[in-house]
Amino acid sequence: MLLSVSPGLRHKDWDKADWEGVIFDDECLVEKSKDPRGIWVFRTPPEKYHKDCIYGVTKGPGVKLMVWGCIWGRNRGPLIPIFEKSVNRWAYIGVLEDLDDVHQEVHDTLGDPVFQRDNAKIHTAKDTMAWFEELNIQVMTRPANSPDMNPIGHVEEAEGEDK
């Protein structure tokens, strides 16, 4: 039977040490030549072609790569590229199978970890849940349509700011 830990009031009394044993994971699409900020340039007509008023744009689809990462406590797991054309439950399980080192490190330092992920279909698929159950890994469940409060999203944003 899959050990699942439900969110909410059950965790209201957790302290820092309890949360350090939770492995948070997520996928992220990285695109080269894609600037999500959209740069605005205000200029006068004589400045039309001034180098400070021109921003180059790459045409075409650009280069994209889906990557997977995880965090726990103050630690970061590996950044794993996902080369499949679409990320499905089998690609996700393939990534999870490469996590023996991470799982063992968390287990050795903090005890049995709890795995927390969002409600994406690949994370909640029967095959994915069976994989967790087979390895006896606790999974923190989330209510359907709950907000994504996974802190790894903030790590992605912070990492992007350093560049």
C-alpha cells in the first residue's frame, strides 16, 4: 500500500527539520533566445537606429530543452535533461529511476524522505504512483486544483536572476 501524507492541517505543527526531509521536484522548459520579459525601448525619431535602441530578436523556433530538478532542505539534486519530445509518465519515471543517490542521501541524513510534486498528470498517473509504491517511498498528496506552492518554482526564478 502506498504511504501518502496529505497536506493541510496535518503539517501545521511541522518544524524546519520536518520540512527538510521533503524532496520537492518539478520540470522546467528552458528556451534559448526566448526573452519572457519583452523589452520596451522608448526613443525619439532620430534615435531610430541607435545601438542602444535596438534589441536583436532571433526568428524561428529556437532551442528548447525540458529539464528536471529537485531540492530538499538546503540541497539541490541533479539537473536532469529530458530528451523525449514530450514528457509523459514514462519519461518522468525514467528520471525518478536516476535518483537513487538523492534518495539515499536524504535517507542517510534525515531519515525516510517524503516526495512532494504538483498534480500534473505525469506525477499522478497510476504507473507513477505504482513506482513510488513499489519502492515504498512516501508521497505527499495534494488536493485537486490546489495552488502550486512548491518552493522549487522559486529556485528556478532565483537561478534565472543570477545569469
